[in-house]
Amino acid sequence: MGSPGPRQRQGRADRNLHHTLVRRTMRRLFLAMLAIPAAVQAEPAVVFSAAPDAVAVTLYRNPNRSPDDTLDLDNPSSFALIAETRTVTLPPGEVVIRFEGVASGIVPQSAILFGTAPRERNRDAALLSQKGLVDAFTGQRVMLRRTDPATGQTVEEPATIRSAADRLVVSTSRGIEAVYCTGLTQTLVYPEAPAALSAKPVLSMLTKNQPGGTVTITLAYIATGFDWDATYVATLAPDGRSMSLLGWMTMASADDTSFADATTSAVAGKVNRSEETRDNDGRRIRQEASSLNRTYQCWPEGTTSDGRPHPIGSLPLPAPMAARFAGADIVVTGRRREAVLQDASIAISAIASGENLGDLKLYRLPMPVTVAARSQKQVAFMVKNRVRGEVIYRSTVYQEPDDPRILFRFHNRKADGMGDPLPAGKAVLYQVGAYGRTLIGEATTADKTVDEDVDLVFGDAGDVTVETETPPKDDNKRIVTIRNASPFAITYEVEFPVSADYSYIDLPRGLIRKPGKRVWRTTIPANDAARLTYSIHETDQD
């Protein structure tokens, strides 16, 4: 058989080329078909959860605030743990759940979802506010409404927003002007509210692939802008040997969200927090959204030599923004509870119950309450009818004794009528006398645990004086004379704290040793005096 001719070789080459092209085309088609599901895959379904079915709020006290510092009701500096129970119906697959009505101070990275597995989470920070509207409509047309204060005539004209909200500048047919710097009452009117702005704080979570159905889920997270404080009202018995004690828990919220019928608790003690949960973005967003900087660097009216701007009347804020923190609006709620305090003139209700939480103390309100937005609530958490103790007069030596103070001391144990941890806070002390119940002073206390002494220092000693003498021939020696001008005997203590610069020697025997100090204690009869001598030894500073 002869070799193939030119025509046969050309036909075979054509067929091979055809098969190669077909194989390549089929391969590309196959790969394209594999990519089609990923390319045309629909976005995850979005499910809205408008509000929780039930909510629990646990407030934590700012651990860095000393008992002497007052609770800042306008800007609470601590946080709360919020747990919301919601019922949602989910389609199969991955789903984006939008939780509306969460706390505006939410820390997104602290959010935990129980009931379905989350994959991503995001706090939608675009709130429906004046700042949010200005930012959303920057570069777009709005209506500028002016009101002439002399005639009351209102005029509207188209304007285009040219700047951010903190320096609001618009352009009109008249040119460029800074809004709020004209001295006229004026505002911006927007055609609509952008869909991206939410009237409520929103947290979005993307779930993993799940079978779908109606499920009950729990969303737990930390939110800033909460705090609480303890305040005590104590009434000393006429003989000064006991007192009644009533403890009030003041809970403050600066958040924009109200939590109705919430199971509410407060935690006493110091809680360690990581830097990840100290996110204050929620607080910053609230502050930025609350108002516009209306008059910043406005050119003064009149002449350039006046030196100060003419006052500009502020515009009324929308109703949600005009609501300010009502510091005087204290609410006491709860069911009636009979409690008899010595000479107490107030009715007691809603006594919180205490329980241990590790080394902390949890106070749980016995009924649901509403933790309202930008409000405070006050509930009694401790009622002790008779706590036994004693009145003591005391001086502290810093080389020489300071002026005497008066205090009431009790040992925190059940045998003496107490026996519960005492959260840090302020105390107001009264005493019942011949003329009724009289205010005698105020005191503060740090966190006190069970079986610990509690000293409520409430005032200066008016009828007790301390005189200190230094002998001419011994500069280091001190002779202290304590005089009691009261018609009754008193217990007096002198504290010698440990110091790195000097020590106290030649002290009398029988001193009481306490952490960081030694205490001399004596009883001084009525209209009598006591004497104490000691020497100061300076420590060598090598």
C-alpha cells in the first residue's frame, strides 16, 4: 500500500484539529458549568427580629470609681451584660439575622448567639439622626427652610450639602454659606429617610448552614453606658450601741434603648475586663449622633472689632434627641414588703435578694422592671433592723496625731445583726434623740466582706480635743493629751500606720495589731483626760 497523499494528510490534520477544539470547548464548558452555582448563588436570606421576647440586664459597677466619687448619671462609665431571648423563623441555609432594638452601646465582639451557630457579626452603626442624615445626603439636594424672626415668614429654597455634619456648609443660588451661622432660625428638610439608616440600633449576624425552621435563640452581649451605686441610710440608736441600716441600689442607664420587663440584677465587686470588651464605639456613635456642632468658628456678627459672636438661637431638636437624662426621675418599683426600721419614715418595697457569684455578689430584683432609656432606677437591696456596734473616737498619727474623728464600727457577722457583703458606697447617718431623728454626718465605705470590720467615719469630734507637746530636750518625743469634755465616757483609738520614712518607738504595751498599723485603745471617762507618749525614729535612707 502506498503512502498517504497530500489530500489524506491534510484531512487527518483537520480531523485532529477538530477533535482538539471540541475537547477544549467541552472542558471550558464543563468548568463554566461548575462555576455557575457559585456565580449565580443567591445572597443569604435576611430575617428581621424586631424585639426580644424576654430580656435580662445585669449591671456592673465601675471598678475604678472610688466610694467618694459620685455616680455620673449623665454619662455612666461602666457596662452591663444583656441577654435577649428571641423567636425567629429561619429558611434553610445561611441566613442574616438583623437584631433590632439592641443596646446602642453594644460591644459587637462580645456578642454570643445560642440556638444557632453564627459565622459573622456586624454592628450597623448608621443611626437615624441629624448627623446620619447629613452624612447620607452630602452632595445631594435638600430644602433649606429659613424663618425670619422679625416677620415670622418661612422661606424654602433648594440647597446642596457640601460638607460633613460637624461643619455644615451648603450651596444655594446665593452661593456657599455655613448653616447655623446666619443668625436666622433655619433647618434642613430631607426628601426621605435613607434605607441604610436605622431608627434603632441593629446587630447583624450571619449564621452557618442550618436546616431552618422556627427556633428560640438567645443573644448575649456587653453594652457600655451603664453603672450602679450603693447608698446607705443608717440610724443610730440613742445609746450609740446599734443602728438600723437600709441599703439603696441606684441603677443608671445612658443607653438609647429601653428594656421592658427585664430580669434585672447588679454585681458588686471588681471585675477584670479585657481590652477587647472596652470598645466604646457605641458611646462615640451615640454622642456623634446626638447633636451637630452648630456655631463652631462662626464669624461674629457686627464689626470685626467686636471680638465675640452674637448669641445664636438654637434650633429645636427632634423629639428623640430632645429627651435628656432625667436625673431627678427616680423610680422605686416592686411589691410591698413589711419591714420595720427604727424611726423610719419611708415605705420599703422591692428588696433585692443577694447570692454568691464566685468572689462577687449578685443582687437580683425579685420582679421584672423596666430599664428605661436615659433613666435611673432605685431599689432597696439591704434591710437590717439592728446592727450592733460602737461609737469610737479616733486619731491617726503622722508623726503627730491629727484632729479626732468620730465613727461607728461594727463587725460584719450575723451574730451582730449583719452578715452580708457590703458593696462600696456612701452612707448617710442619723441619730434618734430628744428632738427626733437628726442628721449627724455622712460616710463612705469600700467593698466589705463578711467577718470584716466596717468603720463609718461620719464627722469631727466637737467635745474631744488632742494636744501634742514636744519636750525641749528631746525633739523626737511626743506627749499627747486627749481631753473628753462630753458628759459620758468615750472609747478612743490612736492609729500608728507603718511608714517607710520613720517608725514609732517607746509605745505603751497592749497595742492592737491590724494590717498596716498598730492601734492604741483606751476609755476616757466623762470630763476627764488620757495621756500617751511615744518617740519618732527616722529610718535611714541609704
